[in-house]
Amino acid sequence: MNSQVIPVVTLNMKKLKSVYLSVDMEYDNRKNAALAILSKLSRDLLETCKAFGGCLAIPQRDLCTILLTIDPENLKNEVLVDFLEKQMIKIKMECDCDTLSIESSLPFGVFYFMEKVGWFRIGECFVQGDFLSWNHTNLPRIRNFVVQKTLSNFSKFLEIMTHCSERGNVYIKLTAEFVRIHPFKHYILDSDERFTELHSGPISRKIRRPRWISCLPKLGKGQIVKIHRKIPEDAPFENYTQMMSYWKKTYGYNLPNSEPEVYDDIQFHNGQSMLYPWYCILTGTPEVLPIRANSNVTKNALATFLKALKEAGIEICGHKIGSESQDCLAVKSYMDVMSMQPNSNLPKIQKVSRSQPSTSSNLAPVRKIYPKIPMKRTASSDASTSSPNPQKRKRPGFTFSVD
């Protein structure tokens, strides 16, 4: 695979603050789609703060908090204050900014701004162009932060791994791979007798054996529990136009203009279900094609992404992100070590021999230890042990006998 490490920005860590924002999830019934609401609010914060230097924002795992990295002077900006009041968001805690918050928040911001130049998120990676039409299943990808195995369409995928030093130097490691995407096809379900009605009208019957699939954009695992020909009445969307607007504002996806043939109810591990168009459902995670690891396609994809990164004009905390063509080999070696995982397939330097050594005479003799064999107990000559009926004795303080 083709990879490159580039310096993108130098931040003044002492002038930045990490602000934890508490979102009122009871307002407007936000808790029913907590992750989607937090994702949209984080994207709105990135867009709002772009007018006065930019910021970094990312939803937290508690599904009610957003981590905001910003210059404390901009925190009092009237536009930002009005936005927080309107969206029922309060400041829960402020603390000094550290490298960990920068590394965790930067990929979310890069995902958002790269959508405007035609690079979209799949899992923790980038893919270029209008990929939802699935005209091509084999594509190059740019991976991001966490290595995800990718999309029976080939695709360019690009991964970003971020690193921030204590001095505020931020580096990005870009890795381009060629992957195969497996979009979900409902003819797979036709082999089961329960789905014979798939082509004869609306299907809202609950499936007895749900099938595990991967859902865009995060490739989360879920199960198909219901199938619909049209959007059901109890769905949060009145029509397909509202669904297109939801996916655009929440994840940046441009769904095809033509309405999908089938909608699926996907149930996740937390027990909640969500209505998905079949465009956004994959049979599994994308499959990396190692044969194309060093092909010209991945090299061109990496060069195209670097060019798009410059054109995006990303600004965070008062500093514009720039990309240099020079590869930082020292930082790249450090990040390669940090990305290693235990039990990986490392080359064996020396084969372990299990044969006995030839110099067996030098070994210490093995001492044989025999188990103790219990001896048969014989009657003792002592009167206390030879008595067949033991006498009962009395304990002081008790009025009854004790054995």
C-alpha cells in the first residue's frame, strides 16, 4: 500500500481550551436518534466557528456530550453563544487542551470539510466520488485513524492517522488502498421461503432470523428485522425527500434522486432500530485487495487526495491546514510503531527447535519422586484409641453433652 506522512499545522496548545458541551437530549425528543443529533450539532459547530477561526468538535460516547476544542476568546463570540442557546447546549466543563483531544477530534473535522471537495466517509476512511450508485465496486480508498477493512465494487480508499506532539505539531499519515465493496442485494433473501412475497407488494413482516449487515457511514453492525416497499407511516420521515435531507445534513451523503426499491429496518446492539435505504447497506466490511497495494491507482488516489486537501481550505483554531509533498520519514517510523498490534504476523527470525540437546550428560540427574502409599491402620495398644465406643465429654458451661 502507498502511505505518506505530512505535517499539516502547528497549534499553540497553551492558547487552546477543551470545552465539554452538555446537550439537552430531552428537547425535541433528541434521545431517539442521539448519535445522529450529536453528529449534526458537531457539524453545525464546525460550520458556525468557521467564520472566526474555526474549531474542532466531535461527539462523545455518552451520547449527550460534545468535545469542543477552541480558542477561549472565540468562546464568547455572539454567534456561537446564540447558537448554543438556540440548540439548548450548555458548557459543562473547561480544561486545558492536550494532544489526545487534538488527535481524537481532528479526523471528524477533516471528514466534514473534505465532503465539499468530493471525498466522503466510509467507516474511518475516505472514498471519492458518487459511490452510492455502486456502478463500480472496486475502488481505491484513503484510510483514516483506525484501520478499517473496506467495500463487490472496487474503490479508492484512503486512511488518515493523526499525531500531535507536545509542541503542537500535527501530522497526518495517509494510506491509500484498493478495496472491493459488497453492496447488499435483496435477491440474497429470495432463497428463503419467507421472502417469496418480496416482489409482490409491501413487506412489513418481521424476519425470524435476522441477517447481519454493515451500515454506512460508520460500517456499524446491525440486523435486518423488517423490509418495506415504501416508507412506513410510523417512520420519522414523511417521504424520501426528507430522508435525503437527513443524510445530507447529518452525514454529508448525497443520496440518489431515484427512490430506492426497498427500505430496511436495521436493529443495532442497543435494541434501537433505524430505517435505512438499501443504498446505505453493505453485506459486510470492505475487502482489501493486497495485489493492488502498490499499483498506480493507489498512487494517483493519494496524489489526488493531497491536492484536494489543499483546495478544501480547512482552518482550525485560527490556523489553516496545509499539506506538503515531502514525506516525514522520522514521524512515519514512529507512527508505524504506534500502529502495530499484538499477535500480528511478524517474520520469524529464528525457528524454535524442540529436539533434545546433544549434550545430555551435562544435565542434572532427574530425581525420582514416588507417591506416598497410605499404610493400613492397625489398632493401637493405647486404651484411648482402642476403645470402639468413644466416650462423650462435657464442655464447661454447657448442660448437654457434646460429641
